[in-house]
Amino acid sequence: MASKLKKTKAAGRFGARYGKRVRDKLVGVEDKQRVKQKCPFCGKLGAKRLSKGIWQCSRKKCNKKFASDTYYLEP
């Protein structure tokens, strides 16, 4: 009997659709967008993505809300 293949992290929700390369790229982008990014105002890790292109620094001293790149902030 054949063994069941592992699903690819968050892209497992798509099952066998769309191809492995597309799902792997999606996993890379989603992993980057969910971690805290470097805030361009205070320079510390703390910016979180609220929605497409909308970011907010979660540090109490900064607490800036700004628009920038869609999925993750470029260094």
C-alpha cells in the first residue's frame, strides 16, 4: 500500500491543485508576511501586517501605522 504524502505547510489547504512549485512559493511568501518585520520609523522588529499594504508597529513607543509593500517589508 502506498504511503500518504505530507501536505506542504499552509499550502496543504489546496490539496493536489495548482502544482508543487506554486504552492511552495505561496508558503514562502506567507511565512515571511506573518513574522514581525523591521519598522522603518524606529528600526526595531515590531511591524505587523494588518491587511494588504497596511502595517503597524506594535512597539508602545512607536505605534506608527503606515502603508508600504504588500506582503513583506523589504530590508
